[in-house]
Amino acid sequence: MTRVCLVVAAQNETAGHLSSLDSAADDLRTRLANPAIGACAPNDARPGTKAEIEQAVRTAIETAGKRRAVLVLAFLGHGFTTDQDSHLYYMAADSRVASPASGVDVARLVTEAAGEPGVAGIILLIDTCHAAGGVPDVHRITGGAGGGRTQVAVLFASTADQPAYGMQLTTSLNVVLRDGIAGVGPRLHLDHDLVTRLRDRIVGQAVGSLNYDANPYAMGELWLARNTAHQAETVTDVVGPTGQEQLRTTVSVWRPDYAFPERWSESALNELAEYLAGASTPAEQMVLRQVRTILDCVHTAAVLTDISGSSLTTESLRTAARLSKIEPNRTLSGTALLRDLLERAALRQTRIRGHRLEAVVRFVAALAIVTSNGEADPGLRAWAADRQMTTELNDAFAVLAAARQVANTRLVVSLANALTGWPEQVEAWLRQGQQLPDYHRETCERPDRPGVEAAIGAVIRWAHGRLTGVETLEHIDVVAPAHLLASWYPEEADIGAYLLGVHHLVTPRWSGRLGPSPAYGDINHAARTILVRMAAAERTPVDWITAAELADPGTLKRRLKTGGFGGAIGVNHVPDDLPDVLDLLLPHSPVLLWPRQDSRGAPLSATADQHWHTWPDGLLLAYRHRLSDGTTDPESCLRTVWHDEQWLEFCHWFETRNFGPLEEKP
């Protein structure tokens, strides 16, 4: 329900300038207009003269009537009564002391409001001397239009025979509205609890209240504001960092002075959506869209939690994020991560096919696959049907199934026999899911780069011959010793009509992990441990090595042997002895990064921070883009050797296979 407010705070210089009036009034306007507190439609009217005040009040009355809204009126400043009675007259800027004709009759205006058709109720705040004299006459209310079937609640700063000092009521009320009152429920009413709290803060005047309720159709007691203390005690925060950031940005456009809450409950979001239901301006409509989108994320999180149960883990969420190409906030885990991933999908991801929840649907489908819930889960299907997204969900599952086939079909091309220079033979394994890999060996015409690259082309043609028509070979794992990794970029291999990386994602692997020598110990087991640590890292998990550190090999080797590098290792420059440096570092981390020979000065660390969530595939795509258009963006300047969990599984199979000599598949 829309609420209408008007704060009247006129300075009357004849009666004396009130130094705290303007700031107190501004604070009250801000809190009344805050959807999380007063929930009133903003009203920045500042009437000064008697005529302006009466017109502003009547405009507010008419607005409340048309909107069937509660009207909140506040009169702050000077007021006087006459010797004949205790009737309060508010002093406008042009009012004269002790001149009723020049003053504003507060009670009469409130009586008019009570009789206006459509006005759902009136809340009156009076912070003047003799404030109780502004309480409207109940006889006049009951005798007006509607027979008094309305609600009126009044809070006054002093009795009719008392002065009021220093805007104490308004300043104290602002504090209470800001901080709330613990233990009194979700809303603040003009009742004993509020008055008692105000009396504790105000001296020299008797604060009081009066409530009139004769509306049998009212939706409960009139309330002045939402109780922020109650929210702080009981609210279940349902908005993540991304939702907070996006909502704060759009709200600041709509209402720059908006006091943004630290936490949002689902009910608070619903109330804000209801408040903006009749939004007419572009800024209001933008906020409304954001709120509705975040609410949908809240509902989706509940559905996913219910569907996935014990299979929903932080690791499964991060895996689903990677599959759906959403950058996760690495500082979050558990439910907070789920909430934020949904918000990132809904509020940040680029649409390809145009529908609003496209990225959310992709993430939901990915999570269903990761948690083994299946495409036909009734809860998942109901979620999609409710949003008219059944076809989009089916499409997302189809895309993920195709991607899974592509990811599970990999050709391993090994140049491991090259102890120095180039190898005489190229070995290859075609991996397809859980099947035993097919093996092939190709002899190079010459043990040089052209000969090896021609042999790679031959094994790729062999692999294509092993696939069915619907299967796709996109991923090539090129295994090579350090001296080749340092000087040769596999994606640039000339395999015939195209360079290797044009139609394939080429991942460089180090040959030392395929059946590692005893000198290296159990480096693959250690690599698994490091990968787990990297996945849980709250920052980009790369430790960068400088030229000064390489110049002190004793200290560096000690650090490597004692596990001093807990994640990926990056070399922040191009060493003169790069092959030796790679040989030194590769056993100690599953991921190694260094700059290309021809890319001095690239911002390596910043690039890793920006793109880490897309790697390794994002890095391999950058290599492809460099081939096609010659660009030298910082990402394509970084070389890598990358050993993920899937590759380490292959290494384990390679180490532990218990069959005889490898048999070639023609």
C-alpha cells in the first residue's frame, strides 16, 4: 500500500529562528521516504507561507485519497494557542504571533483529511510548543464524511500548556526510526512503547500520543515505520554481494538520498516491489525489475537447495559456475555462494538468445548435472514451467551434453621422447570418457619442427577416423619436455591446411608428469592437493617469482622443496635460461605461467586476476584469437602448462596400467 507524507517545517523569523529545524526536518523526510523504514512516497515540498502550507496539505490529502493510501503529516516549528482556548495554530513563515487568522489550523486540516474519500488513515506528528492543542476533535471526525470510519494516530511534543525545546521530539524520533526498538515487533506504532522510548530521551516537556480507530476494514493498526531493530534481530539475509551492488546502483539513480539497508529479507523485497508496483518513471521501473529479478533468485536458490540436498556443496557450485561460464566470488562458500552465483547469472551475464533468465537457466542445468539430479527432476521441471522456460532448460541440457562430449573427447599428443631437440616419433592416445584410450604412433619424416608438426597432423587425422559422425574432437593435449615448452607454441603448429590452434583448443602439458621419474617422487599426488587448495582460494592463486628470486637459486629451491608455493607459480619476466627455469619449477605446481618471449611488459598479475575464472579454456581461446587477428592482448601473452584433475587422472592411468606393450589402433 502506498503511503503519502508531507513534512511542514516553516521558519518564522518573528517568533525566532530555530537552528535545528531544517536538519531535523530533512532527516525526517529521508526516513519517512525510505522504503525500509517509513515506506512513504517521496515528497520534497517545502511550503513556507500559510497559503502554501494549506495548499500542500490539501494536495497531499487528494493524493492519498486517489491512491487509497495512509497520509503521514508532520508539523515542525513554532505554534501558539490563544487565551480563549488550547487550539493550536501552526506558525507559517508569514504568520503573526497570537493571530489565529494568520496561523495554520492543524486540527481542521487533519479533520478534512479524515473525511476525504479513499484516505486509509492519518498519522500526525506535531513538534511545536503547545503541540497537544493540534489533536483533532473526535466529534468533528465522527461527524464528517464516512461517519468517522477511519484511523487517526497523533504524536505530540508537549501538552497544550507547555513549550517545546530544540526540536527534541523530531531529533529523538529520527534516532529511534534509525535504530529501532528491540522486542516490540516488526513495526513502530504511535503507542506506549514508542512514547516511552521518546520520553527517555526528551526533557522539559511531556510527549504524548492519541489513537482513534473506527475503521472496520483497516488492515491492522496504523504504523509509523518499520522497526529496524526487529529487522536486525530476525531478518534472514537473502541478497548477496552482487544483488546488493546492483540494487544499490539503480536505487541511487532513483533516490540518491535513499538509506540503503545492510541486509534484505524476502518480505522487505516484496514490500519494495509492491511499493513500486505502479512505477511510471524509468528509474522506478529499473529498480522494480532489479527487485523482481533478485526475488526470483531467492526462489530459485530455495528450489535448488531442496532438489540437490546433500549433493549441493561449495565444490559442486564452483564446478557448475565454470560450466556455465560465471565468475564466482572466491571469498564466498555454501549458501552465500549459491545466492551470489544466481545473482551474477541474472544481473551480469550477457544474453545470447535474448531471454532474461538465460544465464540462470544455464547455471541451473549445470548444477543439476554436477549434482546428478538429472534432467527430469520434478522440482526442476516445475521451476522451469513456472517461468515458461521449459524449452530453454531443454536447450541448456542439450548444450551441456554436447560440451560434455567435447570435453571428454581429447587427443593426447606426446613428444615425450624428445630428450634433446625434437623427437623421432609422436605418440597419441584418443580419450573418450571412461573407455580405455586408443593408442597410435606416428614416425616423423625428420626429427625437426616441420617433421614433428606433420606427424601431429597425421595423428589428428587418425583420431578423426576413430570418431563417429556426431562426435567432435576439439581438445588437444600436447605433452612436451621443458625445452620445447619454452621455445615452441603448440597451437601454432602447421598441420596442413590450418594451424593446430585454429580449430582446436591446445593445452600444453609437461611430459615429466607422465610416469614421473623416481627423482620427482609423488609429484602428481602433491599436485592434486595443490589443486584443491587453489579451488578454495579467496584470491587469484598465483605466486609470482621475480628476477631477484631466480638470482638466489638456493633460497628458491628451499622454498620449492618445503611447499612454499601453495598454488600456481608464475614467472613475471622472461628469464634468459627459460628451459632451465621451467625444469626447476614444473615439478612443484600443477599450473605454471610465464610471458612469451616477444611480450615484454605485459601486466601479468592483473591479467591473471581478471581472467583466472575462465582459465585454462579462456587462455587457450586467447591463443586462438592471437592466431586469427594478430592481436597481442595481455592474456595471449601468457604461456602456460596446465595440469588439472582430469589430466592427473590420465597420468594415474598411465602410471598404473597393467597390460602389456601398447597396441596401436589402425
